[in-house]
Amino acid sequence: MYRILVSAINYLLGWVLKQATMKAIIFGALTFLISEIMGVVTKLLPDSTNLVSLFDQLPDPAWYFINLAQLPFGLSVVFSALVTRFIIGMIPIVGK
């Protein structure tokens, strides 16, 4: 009985170490690599553009509806989602 119990524990321990540990190591390494790559990419992006002068030319009624629809918040959410989708899509294991 003791040998059967030890054999079962060894089998379960081997399965957990093969499956869960390797996946955790791979996804941990991918998370670290992506965070480091994004740090480098954000330094390469431009700091500012000429958008402020373009928005200053908008009339007051346009600003009213832009603020009413919360367009700045919506654009930032959509842009962040698109960037995240692109980054996840570039991961060889997870992306399509």
C-alpha cells in the first residue's frame, strides 16, 4: 500500500512540475520581455505633437459636444485597447 501511495504522489508531483511550472516560467519570461520591450518602445515615441494648436482652432460649440461625449477619455481607452491587442497579437504563443 505504501508503494502505491508513493507512486501516486510521485506521478502527481511530476505532472504538476512538468505542466504548471513550465507554463509559469514561460509566461513569466514573456511578461518580463514584453514589459522591457515596451519600456524601450515608449522612449522612441515622440513626446508631443502639434495637436494642441489644432484643437485650439475648434469653436466653442464643438468643444461643448466633445466634453459632453467625453471624447478624450474614450479616445484614450480605445487607443490603449488597440495597442494592447497589437502587443498580445505579436506574442508567438498567445497571438494568432
